[in-house]
Amino acid sequence: MRRYSAFAIAREAARHHLGWERAWRSPTPKAQYDVVIVGAGGHGLATAYYLGKNHGIRNVAVIEKGWLGGGNTGRNTTIIRSNYLQDPSAAIYEKARSLYETLSQDLNYNIMFSPRGVMMLAQTEHEIRGYRRTAHANALQGVATEFIGPAKVKELCPIINIKGPRYPVLGALWQARAGTARHDAVAWGYARACSDMGMDIIQQTEVTGVRREGGRVTGVETTKGFIGCSKLGIVVAGHSGVMAERAGFRLPIESVALQALVSEPIKPVMDVVVMANTVHGYMSQSDKGEMVIGGGADGYNNYTQRGSFHHVEETVRALVETFPIISRLKMLRWWGGIVDMTGDRSPIISKTPVDGIFVNCGWGTGGFKAIPGSGWAMAELMAKGHSPLAAEFGMDRFREGRFIDESVAAGVAH
Ligand SMILES: Cc1cc2nc3c(=O)[nH]c(=O)nc-3n(C[C@H](O)[C@H](O)[C@H](O)COP(=O)(O)OP(=O)(O)OC[C@H]3O[C@@H](n4cnc5c(N)ncnc54)[C@H](O)[C@@H]3O)c2cc1C
């Protein structure tokens, strides 16, 4: 694959852009692979990429029922941070955040990582205590965060209303090197790099069943026929429960729709990400100028993948209180994604009861930020049978009562 560079742009400009190669191939599936990954979202593609890059395993297929990046990876609000409370979470999210810092260079694809800073507002005494505690924990974990006062909040984000009608802003947990990235580009960059290593990304193909012999996986049934494999990675987010059933085991996971919306584009008004957990909403501004607004998750399990009016109303009400400047903006569009929620709000990166099958799911409302770290850990687990980063995230923890409680860090969600 030819490298993208300033010279490549100049060369192609000189010949009317006729020489660009396709970013990834669309191959016919082979009969057998060493590894099949189900799901070409960010986590599935990153797993394939690090299998090739870190472990030299390149006879890999990534099978996607729709188009790559068309699941939650292309539907999220792109917040990247690592200010989690528990040690295993801080380790994997900080690994991911640090990989994001150089991912554009690593993939030779501009993923538009923007470490503009993320603040989580403290609007009650309880939240102040909680975030101070997280800042102390982060200091011990080597994650750079600090608790800042209301004056600093106003300085970093002048459009914020410090004296809100219901809840004043009392401070915030601030992570200066947190931020956002272009979600599609993350999927596209990994896909291009995987294809370049000779891996097959097979789109528009649903995995409908899993074949096993003597307790071991032998391949998958798909809408394009049987595909054999020695190892299988299930990385399908909101459809994890469905895929686990097809593979013959159960997962402690629920699927719900989570939604988001964007406003019409306006001139730059804020250059940080603000999350307001108490009033429940968060906002950042995209490079196009739209205000990107995250809403809540449905209170019941479903696979609807769309928005609903009452969430928009609740979210916008909360944010108008926090940012009165947005009260006259028009909503441009809104959408939903199916997120995979565990009881402790932490992911599962695990072996399963079936030999050769591994699962990566449970990222719920906040897995975009984890994509590089999760792929790194899942690839290591699949290649070597053990990964220090994934060690605490086994599915057995729910049976054994070893929860990694991140319900506070998950907060308003992301
Ligand atoms: C509205 C919203 C806002 C969010 N905001 C943030 C945020 O700001 N920050 C953050 O960190 N996270 C956020 N998230 C969460 C984040 O988007 C997800 O955790 C992450 O994208 C999950 O990636 P994935 O690769 O696991 O799943 P996905 O991207 O959903 O990929 C899974 C893929 O599997 C495919 N698939 C399913 N079943 C099959 C099958 N049987 N055969 C073949 N393919 C199959 C699907 O089509 C899909 O493409 C948000 C999510 C939503 C919905």
C-alpha cells in the first residue's frame, strides 16, 4: 500500500487524482483462517491489527454484517479520557489514550486526535468528594488529572454558566491530555492497515452460527457459507448476547439504545469537552462547528438503534441550564447505537467456556476511548492465552464477585 503523505497529495494533484488505491480490499472469503474476528467495529479491527503487528498473526478475517465502522464506532460522541477510579480500568484506558497520541503516525492515517482536555463538572458536595478521590487514585496510577475550582472551569470554558439555576458548578475533574478523535477515521485507519497486512475484511456478511467439535471451535456459519478457523474473537458490542448464544454460552450483559445529537454548525465557542453528570448531559464542538451532545441510555433493553423524544428533551434541558448560549440552536440530527452493558460497567475481555473462542464486549457507553488498548489486550490474549491488561476483565468475575465497579466513572456515560 502506498503511504499517504504531502508528496502523495502533490503527486496525485498533478495527475488528476487518478492514482489513489482503494483503502482496503473487498476479498472473497477463504475456506480457512487462523483467526476469525466477528465485528468490524473499532475493537474488532484493532484486535486484528495488533494480532498482525505485535504477534505476526496475519491469516486473519474480520467479518462484518453491515459496513465497517457502521455500529457504535461510527455513532459515538468520540470522547477519549482515562480518568477512571479502579486500577485495572485506569491501566487499560490510559494505555489506549497513550496509543491514541501517536495513532495517526502508526497507521499512516489522520485520525484527528485532538487532546483538547476533558472536564467532568462537580455540581454537588458528593461529586466533589468523588472526583477528589479519583484525582488521588489517578496520581497513584500515573494518570495526569487534577481537581480544579470553579474559576478555572470558567477560564477554560467561558460559555459555561457557573451559577446554574438548579446546581452551581463547584469544580471539576480535569484531564488536560484527554479529548476527541474522528471516529470513522479510527475504523478506516485500522481497516486500511489490516488490509495492507494481507488480512481479509469481509463486509455485508453476517455470522449466523458457530461450529464446534469436541468443545473446540472449528469455524463459523455465515451468509456467505462456512468459514473455518482455529480461533474466534467475538467483538460485536450490542449483539454480544446474541452471538454468545450462537456459540453456546451466556454472557452477563444487557443491550440498550444510547443516543446522541448534533446542532447546526456555529463558529468556535468551546475548545474543551464538558461532561455534567448531575444534570446529565455533555457537549463538545466538532471541527465542522456542530455542538456534539450526548444523551442518556434507554431504561429498558432493546435493539432499536434510534433516538427517542424524551431523551432529547431531558438532555437539551440539562445543557441549556449549563450553557445558556445554546438555547436558540437548531438540532441537526440525532441517532442511537446499541450498547452492551455489564453490571459493574466494566468490559469483558476473556476466554470463554468454548476452547478457542474469545470475547471482547461490555464497553457499554464508553468504549470508543478504549479501542487501541482493548485491541492490544485482546490480541495478546488470543495470541498468548494471557494478557496483563486484560487479566482482571475475565467473564468469571461476575460468578466470583470480583467486580470492577466503574459506575461513577461511567457517570453520564462516556
Ligand atoms: C450515542 C453513543 C455515544 C457514545 N459516546 C462515546 C464517547 O463519547 N466515548 C467513548 O469512549 N465511547 C462512546 N460510546 C461507546 C462506543 O461507541 C462503543 O463502546 C464502541 O464504539 C464499541 O465498539 P465495538 O467495536 O465494540 O462495537 P461496534 O462499533 O458496534 O462494532 C460491532 C460490529 O459488529 C457487527 N456485528 C454484530 N453482529 C454481527 C454478526 N452476527 N455478524 C457479523 N457482524 C456482526 C456490527 O454490525 C458492528 O459493526 C458511545 C456510544 C453511543 C451509541
